[in-house]
Amino acid sequence: DVPPFYSPRLLELIQVDPEVIRNFRNWVEFFHPDDHETLNQFQSVFCGKNASDLFVMEYRLLCGDGVYRWFQTKGMSVRDPITCEPVRVIGVTADIQKRKEREEHYSHRATHDILTELPNRALFNDRLHKDIAFAKRDASHLAVIMLDLDEFKSVNDTLGHQAGDELLVEVSVRLLKSIRESDTAARLGGDEFALLRPFGVGKRKDIVKALNRIITKKKKKFSLD
């Protein structure tokens, strides 16, 4: 029973001591919980006799410093010419953490307001359609609430746009503190905000109560600069 061989470069990438991993076999423990399904799919494909010999995997591994990082493995399986059973796997593994961070950054920028970090109009519309579909499926309801700031232009004109931006950020913080995890608060542009609030049958009064809480919080004085 020969222990598996791990490339020194691979161990360097994941920052694991060779002595620690010498007899280690259960790689599932290294995989991020959300990536176990990816690993299982790969294993099921790899073990199939009619599966493709080439594969590409992207996944997160727990590194020696206790942090999960993204990796990509490209490789191929070598099969027994008679039984077609896989006998070994060869491939190359690369650290793609920076690439994933860039992708996440640009994805976030495309769907969120740069100033307030709230969902933007595009993400709001996407969630609106999904919430409508959920409401139809569950025979529930959905409230779409529009909010703006009275006399916001006068803030920009008298105190400057920096003060206006600070006010918008503070308003967004108060909105987030006033809603549930299942709700969506978005900035549509300028001083226009929108809320999505799913609610059950007979719960219409709860919407009024929620709106009153939001308005009360928004009416409290703001201290700028």
C-alpha cells in the first residue's frame, strides 16, 4: 500500500507541510463545503467507463494558513486499454485566487451601486422578477416600495455634492437596518430608492408598519461632515 505522491509545487501552493500530508488520502476534507458537489460530479464522471479523459475543475482548498483559496486543475485520466477503468490521473493545478477576486469585483460592480453598495437597477429588476415568480408559486404577495428624499437637490446646492453623497450613504445604511434578510433595498439612481418586501396572505398591515418604521428612521436628523 504505497502512499500517494503529491507534487512539491502543489504542497507549496496550498502551504501544507509534506510530512503532514504524507499519508493523507481524504482530500474531501480540504475542499470548501460548497465545492463538495463539484468534487462529487468530477469523481462520478471520472469513474465512468464512457467518460471523457479530459477534465477541468475549479474549486477552493483549505490552505495551511486556514484560508480557502481558489484553484484550477486541468488534466486527463489514463485508462486501462482493456477494461477502460481509470488507473491514474495526471494534470496541472494552478492558483486562480486573483482571477476569481477580479471576477467577483467586476461582477459586484455590474450589479451594485458604487456609492452605497446597494443593488442597482439591473439587480433590482432581476430580483423583482424572481420575487414575482415566487409569489405566484406560493400564492403570496409582494410589495414594491418606492422612496426618495424630499429637497435632496438643495443639499447638493448648498452643502456640495460630497455632503449629498454622504447623505445617500447614510440613508442606505438606515434602510438596510430597517429591512429583513428576505427583503431587497436598491438605489435606482439619484435620490431614488426601492424596496422589495414579500409578505403572506393577510399580512398587508405588516407592510404599513414596516413603512412607518422606515420613515421614522429616515426622519431622524442626519449629521453631515
